[in-house]
Amino acid sequence: MAPLLRRSIDGNVTGMSKRLLSIGHGFTAQEFGRFLLSKGWRVTGTTRSEDKAARLRETGVEAVLWPGSDLAEMAQTATHILVSAAPDADGDPFLNAYRENLMANRNLKWIGYLSTTGVYGDHGGAWVDEDTPVEPTTRRGQIRVAAENAWLETGLPVHIFRLAGIYGPGRGPFAKLRNGTARIIRKPGQIFGRIHIADIAQGLYASINAPDPGRIYNLSDDEPAPPEDILGYAAGLLGMELPEPEDFETADMSPMARSFYSECKRVRNDRMKNELGVRLKYPGYKQALDAIYAEETG
């Protein structure tokens, strides 16, 4: 007989349920993994290379190469799953490969699917929330919507998290300024939302402890801002000069980079706060960049 699921006084899951299978254990998932490991969880994460797997194992993660390894048994026995791997034109690769195993899993308590606020499309800087119809203008966004729907249609305990731009130590404006890749692309009225990886982690953990299958959450901070404001603040902390601004219409940009500027919106996070009880550690970019700078230079 399977071990009973127990809950501690504060509602946190305990016992055999404290194990996460993380599909695509990259930047965001690694932060969440560290968070769970500190609370006594076991974390199994997939990666594509043995070098990355070796580095993950040094942190306490049980790393598995995938594609390559057979995840059927884990898909059929896992209690908590986080899916970070990007879908392709054929859909979500993990769901496509292990749908039958997942559907046969009677122990599954929670699936977190990491999507993007890009699914909302362009709203000319207006506010959007989880009830706003999804109208992505990019192919990537359209593929994300299809993957979200495929997961929700399974009837499994799926929770969709639409993430704003992600940053944290080692990733963001500081890294771009230091390595010389920072650019100021001027497009009047352009606004981006962002969120620090630590706030993503606490949002995911809050959902695990208050599951609501089928629910969708925006994970974003309180302060959407023009990209040049963030870069300017980071440059001030580093004592560096900003690059010369480039006009969006004439700037030499890859199709993917240009696509990021094709959509503009402000993303509401009220559901994250009101239903999950999340109180952002970094509600705005200045608090987040101050913390990242202190950690990187500490």
C-alpha cells in the first residue's frame, strides 16, 4: 500500500510526497530546486548534457539525461512534477512521450507548467490578467498556448504559471553590461514585465501547498518598466556607461530579438497575491537589481 500523504501544521506537504520531478532543470527550475532541497525535498531534474548533470549532482539534485533516459516509471509514480522544457511545433515533448504513464499515475498531486506572459499578445501597454483572452502574435507564443491547452485538457492536476521576464544572479542586465552585449533599443511606449527567480520559487511552492488544478497564475512583479530604465539602473550600480541608443525600426536584430518588441503589455499579479498569498521579495526592478548586485559582488 502506498504511504499516506501527511500534512504538517503549517499545511506543507510531508513524507513521501516531498519529491519533485523537474523536466528541463534550467535557470528557474534550479532556483526552485534549491528552495525545495533546503526544506528537505528530494529533487530529480532532467538535463541534456552529462556536464550539466554532473554540476547538478554537486548541488544535491538527482540529475537524469533526457532525452535519452526512460522516464516512464517516474512519470507514473511522481507526486509532484515541474515542466520547464519549451514545447515545439509538435507540442510538449514530455507530455507527448509519457501521456499514458501520467494518466495512470494515481499518486500525482501537482503539476506546474511554466509558460510565458507572451501568450497574451500585444495590448499596447494596457493591463492584462489571467482572464484576458490569449492572442499571441509570435509563433513561439502560439506554440505555448497549444501546450498549455494540451496539459489542461488531460484533466491532471495541472497549474499553469505564465512568467514575465526572468532575472536573477548571473542572468539579466549586469551580465549583458559586463560582457558587452547590452543594447538600448528605443521603441516609444515599450514596457516589459519581469520577476526575480526567488519570487517564482515562492509562487510555485505556495501553489504546491494550496493546489487548485486547472488554475492559471501570472508570475510578475509590480513594476512593468521600459527596458532602458532597467539597464540604466544596473549601469549606475556598476559605474558603467550605457551603450548608445538604437532606434527599433533600424536596429540590426535577430528575428527572435525583434519579436520580443512586437508585443507590449502590463501584467497583473493579483491572483498570485490573493489566492496563493505570495508577498513579493522584489516588487520592483530596483529592489531586485540591488539584491542581485549585492549577491554578485558580496
